[in-house]
Amino acid sequence: MNHLSVRPYTITDYPGLLALQKEAFPPPFPEELWWKKTQIQAHIDSFPEGALAAELNGIIVGSATSLLTTYTGQPHTWDEISDNGYIKASHEIQGDSLYGIDVCVHPRYRGLGIAQALYDARKRLVTQQKLKRFIAGCRIPNYHIYQKQMTVEQYIERVVHFEIKDDVLSFMLKQGLQPLQILPNYLEDEESCHYGILVEWKPEFESHF
């Protein structure tokens, strides 16, 4: 991992970013949901500091995109907060919070700390820009297994107390993020029963970083 670097991506990285998306989200994942070149350009134009690529030995093996927003507690969907993936309309230059709209890691390179490196870069950005927090809408893909047994609130509590492992939320907890808000109908996501969980990291949580 000595050659792993996290840097802002540029439009010349689009072929590598698209190749990454194809590997991470193969069919039957809808091709129209892979990042388009116009979306990548919009990310760079709107907030280049939040457009990150993880590169290992010259290969893009991970990416993450963020925007600035002002957290109010207002319920929202992924489409709303991400401006349908373009971030132009939703990015707030004077926002107080960094909002992560996606993280992607190449399946052959998972388990090597690439996602953690991307989250660490986001935390540094929060600190550098003197923002209040990093937040992200988190999937809970194991919830459908337990939906008939417990409410989503009960599920989250049991994941937080390590009584249940969730493939995404448990990872977020390891990164020092904490559940902040339940977002019904966040994504069309049957595994998560269409819920998103807004998770939060603040600079004062530094002991987790």
C-alpha cells in the first residue's frame, strides 16, 4: 500500500472512473446509473476539493464525491441532496457540512484500506475548511433480513451495540461516524427497505480518527 494516494480527480480521469464503476457495479446494476462524463465535470466545476480518487500503482481503485451543505435536519432523498448526481444545484459554497454522496472501491482491491483512506481524506477536508461535520446517507443492506422482527430504530441500535453486523453501517461506525437521522425513502433500495441513515463525524470525535 506504499503507492496508494488520494488526490482530486480531473476530467482526464473519466475513463478510469468509469472503468472503476463498471467493476464495482456490474450488470444487472443499471448502466445509466454509472457516473456520466457530464456529472464528473459538474463535480469538478462545483467543488473540486470534494472530488477524490484513490490511486494505487497508477490505477484508480477508488473514488469519493462530496459537496457542501447546511445541515438543518430536514428529511431528503439522495436525488435531492446530490442534484441527481450533478451537485450543481445542491452544493452550497457557504455550507457548514461536508456531505458524501458516494464511495466506490474496486472489488479486487477491497479490504486494503482504500475506503478508509478516502474517509480520512474527507475528515481532513472538514478540518481544513473548518466545517462543523462530515455527513453521509448510509445504506443498511442487511435490514431486510430483520424487517419483520424489529423497527429500523431497533435495528440501528443493535448494530451500534455490535449485536448485529450490517455490511455498510458497521463499516461507518468503524470510521468513527455515528447515526444522526433516519431518512425514509432515501434510495430505491429493497435491501435497506428504502431507508438511508444519515451518519455524522465531527472534528471533536477526533479520538475515533
